[in-house]
Amino acid sequence: MHFPNMSFRRFCTSLVLLVAPVMLQAQQELMLHAMPEVWHSTSTNPAFFPEDKTFVIGLPGIGLDAAHSGNITYNDIFIKEADRTRINFSGALGQLDPLNTVSFDQRIETVSLGLRLPGKFWLQAGHANRLSGTVTYPKTLPAMIWDGNAQYIGQTVNIALQSDISNWNEWSVGLAKQLGKLQLGFRAKLLTGTGSLLTDNNRQTANVTTSDDIYQLTLETNYAFYSSSLISAFDTSGYGFDIKVGELGGKAFSTNTGYGFDLGAQYQINDRITVDLSLLDLGGKITWKENANYFASEGEYQYDGVTLPGSDIINGSDSLDFSTKLDTLNDIFKFQKTAQEFETSLPFRGYLGGRYALTKRLTLGLSLFMQKRSEEKATTAVGASIRWMPIKMLSLGAMYSINDRSAANLGFQVGIKPGPVQVYFASDNIINAFSLKSNPAVNLRAGLALVF
């Protein structure tokens, strides 16, 4: 395997190590949207409120939706051997597409309140922490790390990855009103950012050319990204690339602020049929000011090649862990750091749903979901569900859904309500929910509330 020096190998390795674990981090939530009596479903439509309830205390809830394009999984890369975990890309490389994308949405709701007011109004407020993003990387990046650049002799390949990742706190207050058979809801959200990594779409070149003579490697770059509190510094003093994930994670507020709005409606056509519509994160943007920087690399650099096996780079005496500082990286890419504010947009989400009550205890449902990130095409999902309440305190449900990844997703939900306690679990793909490391996608939702 031919690489210029240890610093460049460390850089390439770190990029893949940053991407791979994200497969298990993670907001589609079709199943939750089909459960309007569950308090946390108000996160999918501000017009939802538990029927015949006056006061609600929402306790912690979590939603997770993540996927990797293709069929690559965590277990394809990270191999458990005795008391250590070994990295092996041999099997995974054949499953990668020329361009691969990791997407993830995670919502952690800490606390929320709901109150029914006179005049058929109801009020809601709450706090949640959200992580959302995508990472797109070419197959050439892990292929060059693992199998070396000898396979690209006489060729030029681009190893640049693209990212749009943000983590933020969401403080919300909403008001809903019933007008006959129509319920309307509005929610305003104050956003306080804790960390972001955004590549500059106008500067996405990191070309590697391997000479067919002495394996001399030429790196040509016009590559740049913005970061707030995720990557803090490049320098040449032995601590070149300092990754600090969640530096602001413990802070409820920061100077990285923004706003977003949710709109929702629900209409009861007759005793059996109800339809709903919601538009979420309208106008959602965050301006990043705290620890906000712009990192740019532009130029052409040449390095002498050496031969080293990829497995030794990653798993040998020079193995990396996630706390390792990647020294002298600036000597390779020569990043220039400039303090600079930047702005990110929240992914817009929309739901359209309908329910038909076959009997008092059996309901059929249809849900449509759409999400649009600023620089990407929209993703969609549609699901048909059935819900059964055999007794007042128990609800069970199943859903068949189709999304951009798969046409065969079987969802499941269970809700239990002993007294004022409301507990639920839901997943749009129940098989993946319990085998996170052996599937390329995961979706689940769980939460707890007190309803009076």
C-alpha cells in the first residue's frame, strides 16, 4: 500500500472512522404519527392533543432514524475479536457504491408540558435536543486506505467527503385551537446550536494522483468547510487536527441561535374519518457564532510514496482511537483557519395522514412523510397501518411502509396506559430496531408521559 507519510494516512483513516460510527447514531416516525393519542406525537403535528385530557407532563422520549446507502453495516467494518475490536474493510468495500451517503436524525425530548385551556384552546411547551445530518463520501476514500493507492497508479481520484451535520437544543411553545371539527396548531421554536460541521459546496476538490514512476503522490486541493465546536484547530505544533465533539453539548444556551416554526391541522370529516397535515421546521435556520471558523486548503503538494499495509495502519502499533489528536495534518493539507460566522438550515419535514375507524377499537391509517434538506433531493415514505385497542389501557399496531431505501418495512407499536402513566414503543422497521449493528438502517421511538 502506497502512502506519502504517516500523517496523510492518519487523516484518511480518521475520515472513515468519523463516518462509520454515525451509521448507528441517529426523523421519519411514521408509526408515531399514526398514534395521535400518544403525547409525544405532538412533535409530528402541533394540532395533536390527547383526547379528553386536561394536563400532560411529557417525560423523556427518544427518536432515532439513521441509514447508510447500500447494504453496508457496522458489523461489516468493526470485527470483534476476543477483547478488542478490529477494523476490516475487505468485505465492506464490495458493498459500497461509487458515492455513499450516511443520514441520521436523532431527537431526545427531555421535558414538555401540555395544558387544555377554556375556549377549546390548548397550550404546549417543551425542550428537545436534536442531531441531524448527512455525510457523503466516495468509495475511493476507504478503498485507498485499505487496499492502497497502487490500484490507482496513473489515475487521479477525488477523496473529498461532504458533510452537513448540526446538533442543537430546541425550546418550543405552541398554541392550538379547536374550531368545530377542525383543529389548528402553531408552534414557535428557539434554536440554540451546540455543534456543526458544514462543507463548502463550492470547494469540494481533494484529488490524489499516484505517479506510475516512483509512486509519488500529488495532492491537489480546493477544499473547505465550516465548523463550530466540532473541529477546533489546525496547527503545526504537534496537535494538528483537534476533534472536539460536543464541546457545547452540556450548554442549554449559546450564541448560536435561530428560529423555526411548525404548523398543523386535523379535521374530522365524520365519526369514522379523520385527516391531518403538518409542516415542520418552516424557516428553520441557525447562525453559528460561537467557536465558528472556516478551514480552507488550496494548492498542489507532492509526497514520496512508501509501502504500508492498510491493516497495520488501522489496527497495528499505530492504531487510532477517537480521542487521538491527528498530529501534523496541517503539514499535508495546509488548512488555513479563519474566524467566520456561517448559517445552516434545518431539514424541512411534512406529514399527511388519515385514519378510518372500523370499530371503536380497530383503526386503519395512512401516513405520508417528506423531508427536504437544503442541498439534497427530498426523501419520502408512505405507510399503511392498523391499530387495535383490546382493552382501554393497551394499544397494539402494525404498519407496512415504503421509503427511499426499501419497499419492505414492517413496523410495530405498543402503548400502555396504567392510570395516568403513558408508555410507548414504536418502530417503522421492527427487525432493524433490535439489531442495530447488523443492518444498514435503524428506526425507533420510545417515550414516557403523565396524562391527566
